[in-house]
Amino acid sequence: MRALDTNVLARFFVDDADDAQAALQRPAAIAAVSERSFVSVTVLLELEWVMRGFYKLPAKDVSRVMRALASIEHITLEDRDVVLAAIDAFDKGLDFADALHVARSARASRFATFDRKLARRAKALALTPPVELLG
């Protein structure tokens, strides 16, 4: 099993006809993703950032890509259930990184932050662990 990086996944999911290098790399990305592979949580975090920040994809498309990746049987996602919970929270308006941070903190009794928006949205979604606003 090989681990895949963000660029391989971006090339697989985004067909960027305006980028000559991406077009050259896409066949290799398709071949790599067709094999039994591992994707770490940090790669997923960066993939979301690339799709949102670089490619300017709307959240619904980012979510669709993440769910498609999770549905590929021969791809092992690190903390798959946690990632799916984070995607669910992302679909309900939470920032993906924040959703992942909270979801991966399940062993804690609280998740402390100074981010008012995160605390408000997490409370509305009744996330576990509860998000505690400091200050």
C-alpha cells in the first residue's frame, strides 16, 4: 500500500485543462488512485484547502470530492469515521479544519478556542466534545 499526497488527489479529482503540468500529471494520478492506497488526515486537510483556496470550488463540491474519496473501497482513510463526521459538520456550515480538529478531539472533555464563530456553530451542531470559548 502506498500513501497518496495532496497533489496526486488534486490531479485525480480536478481536471484543470488550463494547467499544462496538471494535464501531464493527471494520468499518473489516476493510475495511483486506482491502486490500494492510504490517505492521511493531514493530506485531507490540505486537499480541502487546495480545492477551496486554489481552485475556488464551492463547499458542496469539496464535500462531494471528500465523500467520493471515502467511498473508494481500496482507499484507506486515516480515522475514516472521524473524517466522515467532520464532513458532516462541514456540510452544516463548519469550517472543514475546525470540524476535523473537534472530531479528532473525541477523547477530550472539551475543545478550547478563542474563535467565537467556531464556538457558536459547534454549539448549534451539538458537537462532541463541546467547544469551550475562552476569554
